[in-house]
Amino acid sequence: MTMSMKIRNATNRDMPSIVRMIGEFELDYENLQPDQFIIVEDGDVMAGFGRLKPYPDATELGCVGVLHERRQQGIGKMIVDELIRRGPAEIWITTDMPDYFRALGFCECQNVPRSILQKLERFRDFARGRIVAMRHVKP
Ligand SMILES: CC(C)(COP(=O)(O)OP(=O)(O)OC[C@H]1O[C@@H](n2cnc3c(N)ncnc32)[C@H](O)[C@@H]1OP(=O)(O)O)[C@@H](O)C(=O)NCCC(=O)NCCS
């Protein structure tokens, strides 16, 4: 990690790059709004991004993406930790990478909110692999 790395809110100007990477990484493309995203910037390069997506009955952390050449440097964790910090006490994720998110404090559990169950249903056929819902609760 370099000294010039910083996290900031995304703006309209970041959306073309974010949208392109969401397509490339096959992430959630629904209802993309700049004010839901944060980005990690290294100098003037966007190294990664992530999102808090509100539903009437839940908040979902999603669209976590890191440039291929910047992976394995803790940037994904930095994004997830910051979104958890900014979000409500309970946050959900729908993912095909449960092991990655388990290491960041998420657990598979019962009582999944309706909106998150509906999201799983919508993405079942589109997703890269089996997707599950997981929850993080702040201590
Ligand atoms: C998932 C992703 C965001 C991780 O970003 P990153 O910056 O490389 O992550 P970090 O550096 O914080 O963490 C790397 C750790 O995650 C682990 N990891 C990476 N992919 C994993 C996977 N599919 N399953 C389990 N663990 C995984 C690595 O082994 C590494 O562990 P280590 O620290 O013990 O070596 C990145 O690979 C990515 O952008 N993938 C494409 C988009 C995507 O699938 N996003 C997740 C769905 S929301």
C-alpha cells in the first residue's frame, strides 16, 4: 500500500470506469448511483471501489472490485471495512465468495430480509457461481 492511497466518495465522473469494471467483473449492475459508491484512489488511478445499496428493509454491501494488478494488497479489505464503518449496524452481502467475506466478519445466517432473498432470486441465473446471503453485525 502506498502513501498516496485514499478513500473518497465516488462522483458522476467516476461512474464510466466503475460501470465498465462492474461489467468486466460481472458484479451487480442494478440501479447504479454515484452516491452509493466509494473508491480507493492511488494518485489519480482508481484502484478499487465498493457500494452500500439501500433497500426498504436492509442495506447491502456490494460491488466490491479491485483492479487485477492491485489485488492481494489489502485494498478489498480496506473497502469492505470502510463500508462497514459507514453503514448501519446490520449489513448484508450476496456473494459467490463466502470464504472471502467470512474472513471479513460476515456469516451465513437465517432470517434473511425479503429484499435480499429477492436479490438472490434475481441473480441466481446471472451470477458466476452459487450465491449466498451473509450478514455482518457491528459489535
Ligand atoms: C474479491 C476482491 C475484491 C478482493 O480484492 P483484494 O484487494 O485482492 O483483497 P484483499 O487484498 O483485501 O484480500 C486478499 C485475500 O482474499 C483472499 N481471496 C481472494 N479471492 C478469494 C476467493 N475467491 N475466496 C476466498 N478468498 C479469496 C486471498 O487469498 C487473500 O487472502 P490472504 O490475505 O490470506 O492472502 C478482488 O479479487 C476482485 O475485485 N474480484 C472481482 C470482483 C469480485 O468478485 N468481487 C466480490 C464480489 S462482491
